[in-house]
Amino acid sequence: MFAALFWACSLNIEATNPYPPENPGAATPDTVTTPSPVLLPDTSTLDTLFPPGIQIDPIIVPPETTYVMDTVVLRDTLVIYKDTVYDTLYDTTSYSSFVYRTYYKGTLDTVTEWSELLNCNIGDTAFSCRKSPNFASLMPRCGLTLVATKCCYVEYVPIKLDTNVVYVHVHDTLYKDTFHVQQLVCVNDTTFINYGENRVLDYIPPEKIYVAPNAFDSTEMRSLLDTLDFTGGDDVKIEIKTYSSLQFNGLPLLEQELMPLDTVATALGSELNWKHWPETIEVRESTYYLVNVDLKSDTTVTWTLKYTHYETERSETDSIQVTSFIKVK
């Protein structure tokens, strides 16, 4: 364009000098047409540049154009797979299962638990199991795990955000052979401890096992209750210690039971401890006090002592008839 302007200006200069020195007698041409394009915004000044009679073509100026200075390319990738392959991963989950004899009904019940929570100590002739609380809510994992690939379809449309920057979204396509999907399959492996064809042993544990230092002795208890002496005063209390639970039916005395503090602690702790099969219960020694409230004279009375005694695998309730001489004076 600069060359064209330079050429046009040269022509214009020649046009403004109709009598060049080389040929003073040359005739002035009727019209001189300047090459296009030449931009002369003010035609009123042409008289000072060109002699009369010289015609100049007007220049058509194009509309204002905004030129993009920078281009930012946003690139995305589409992956296309020719085939899908399922990869199977096996996760073995271990379980333990056994039966036990219930305490109240004496029937059999079944326990099947995840081995991560159930710990069983299996011996030659017996076994015991302990289930831990699942505070973390753990569960065996199982199911289908997919590896997802992002797919999107973008048109090649430039997005003009301002006059200087243009953002262009370029979509790349990659072709691959195989898309792998991992499929996790749980395999349950159950150990049948004491039932079924593949059981380990035949021992059936009770729900509870009682540990008591002394069993209930009816002869010893009758001897202890044969004579009840309250002649020492109104504050006299007759103390009876036993590892059995007692009920004094028909005895005209006030009975008071003192429960040891360690028994209360054991009862509270049993709600927080892990579950056991069998559950071992340590029998605590109980203390009973007999107090005279209404009797004013000596009397002999026959009454019923109901007791619950504890053996290794069960507790049993029974009663005996007792004759007592109650001495108050």
C-alpha cells in the first residue's frame, strides 16, 4: 500500500507541474486520474495541490474493523476405546458360624459373624468366641468398581470475549484398544465350628457359665437358720452370707439384701463389654440381714427358703422348708 501511495504521490507531483523543464512546450493534459486507493478527507485543499481541471477519484473507506491480537487455545481430549474388558478381582471374606444353647429356653441358636469382628478360640474339645463392637461400622466390600472416562463433544466455534483475545476450544481425539473395568467379586468362606458336615468339633457351648466359689448347701443353711437370736437389743441384725439368691417366704422378719459394689460395677460393665459365647458370670457373695420389727415374744415358725444356686452351665431355683426358733427376750 505504501508503494501504491508512493506511486500515486509521484503521479500527483507530475500532475501539479504541467510544464516540466525537460519539455517546456508540452501541452497540459485534459484530465489526470490518480490510482486508487488514495484517501483525501478534505477535497477543498485540492486546488492548492493540483491545477484546475485535474480530477481525483474518491476513496471508499471500509468500516472500522477490530483485529484480534491474541488467541488462547482451550484443549480437550476424547478417548475412544475399541473394546471393553472386565477384569475380575476376587476378595475372600471369612465368616465364622456356630450354635449355642440358650440360657432361658435351653434351645439352640445360631451365630454367624464376619471374622473381622468375631474372634474364636477353638481347642480340642471346646471353644469360645468374642464379638467386638463395630464402632467404625465396618462392612465387607463387594461390588463393581468402574474406571470412568470423561467424554464430551465440542464444536470448533471461536469465542470472542474481548477485542484483543479470542478463546478457541480444540478437541483432540485419541483411539485406544481396550477399556478395562475392574469387577470385585466377594467370595464367602465360612468356618462351621460345631455344626454341619464340615464342623470342627461337636461341643455346644451354653449361653452363660457361672463361676461360684461355693455351691448352695441346704444342710448348712438349715443349721444357720435354726435359731435366730435378737436378745441383744433392737439394733440386732442377723447376717447371712451366701453365693446364692435367697427369698424368705413366711418368715416374720424383715430381710434386707446388701449388694456388693463390685457386683454393680460388673453389671454396668457387662453392657459395655464385647459379647462372649459363652458369657462367663462371676457370682458375687451376697449379704442378707434379718431384722426383728414386730415380734414381742419368742416364737417358733416353719417357713420356706427359696434359693437360686449356680452351677457351671446353668442356674437352678429350688426351695427348702426351714423351722426357726426366733428368740427376742
